[in-house]
Amino acid sequence: MGQKKLIRFEAIRSFKNVLEYPQEMQGKWKEFFGNENPLTLELACGKGEYAVGLGRLYPQRNFIGIDIKGNRIWRGAKTALDEGLDNVAFVRSHIDKITDYFKPGEVSEIWITFPDPQLRESRAKKRLTHPKFLRLYQRILKPGGLVHLKTDSPDLYRFTRLVISIFGLEVEAASDNIHADGDNMKPELKIKTHYEGLDIAQSNRIHYLSFRTDKELPAEKDEVLKQMLSGTID
């Protein structure tokens, strides 16, 4: 590990807005933030641009960015501290541990911004909109809570739409090119991340979905999804 990464890993341990694997925090986030405002998570937050950006836009809401990479979290956490954004915090952890940190109904919304699309079929279960992860989100989201996906990957966008279709989930909004909305684009969609600027997928489009996970997600339908991805069934 490089010297800069080591310095940043050490620094976040002293940041009041960063917690590492905080298993004692279930049901205590209102105490942490000192208010009862709605709580939104940014998963695989990277440098935390969305958590910080949302915190600026909505001071009456609380935001937590979650990522395993401490050197990346450092950037967002430091920005939040420098700007006095007391409604923004970060958790260093793997995403599949989130049910250890939040109680049922404690989270109002989840944002997934430019995650690794895990393009190989064999890695489909690692996609953050796979039903395996949606079941985790269900356990902490309040009834009617939204999941937002923003990605430059048309493959991940199509995959997520397929998951939504198979499980019959309710779509709140969908766009395969948010910039086509022009001045009508919602303020939160105008926030840009480091990865958005890179345009790794070279799609020249930013895709967006928001949907609810209130319905049952029976495990047997995972096999249907797998077969559809492999082309076994249409």
C-alpha cells in the first residue's frame, strides 16, 4: 500500500464523521446525527461525491456513504468536515454487512452511483442490483423506500430493468439518458462523481432508475434470472 493511502487510512480513524464496521449503531443513527431527519445511504460511495452533494442539497436530511476503500472515503469525509456538513457521514465496510448497522425501517432511500457493473455473467451476483442485494436493502428500508441507480453502463441498466420485471417491482422513474431531460433534470441527478467524468463504459449516456422493493423477492426466481442471462429461456 502506498504512503498516501496509509496516511489517509490513519487519518479517517480520527474523523468524527467516519465509522468502521459500526455494529453497535443499529437504531442509533438519530442519536449520532442529533436529529430525527430521514436517512439516505450511498452504497459503494467511492470518494463520496454523492453523499456530500446530497448533503449540500438537502440539509434537513442525513446521508451516509458506505465503501470498503478507506483512502477513497477520506476525500468525501474531509470535504464534509471542511464544509461543516454535519448531516453527512461515512461507514467503512463491505456492502453485504449493511444489515448489521441499520435496523429495519431505519433507512429512507438508497443511492447506488456508478458501481462496478461486473460485466461477466459469472459475476452477476456481485452486481449491487442483484436480488441477493435487494433482499438486504429490503431489510433496512422503510416501507415505500426508494432505491436509486445511476450508471453509465447500459448492461447494468438493462440487467436492473430485467430484475425489476422478473420480480414485479414498482418503478418510480426510468431514463436511459438523463441529459435528454435538459433543464428538467432533477437537482440530485446533476451531481457528478469522479467515475461519471471518466465515462469508462464510453456509452455517452447516463442511465437512471428509481424503484421500490416492497414486494416479496422469492429466491426461486433467481434461477429464472440466471437462465435468462445465459439465454436458456427468453
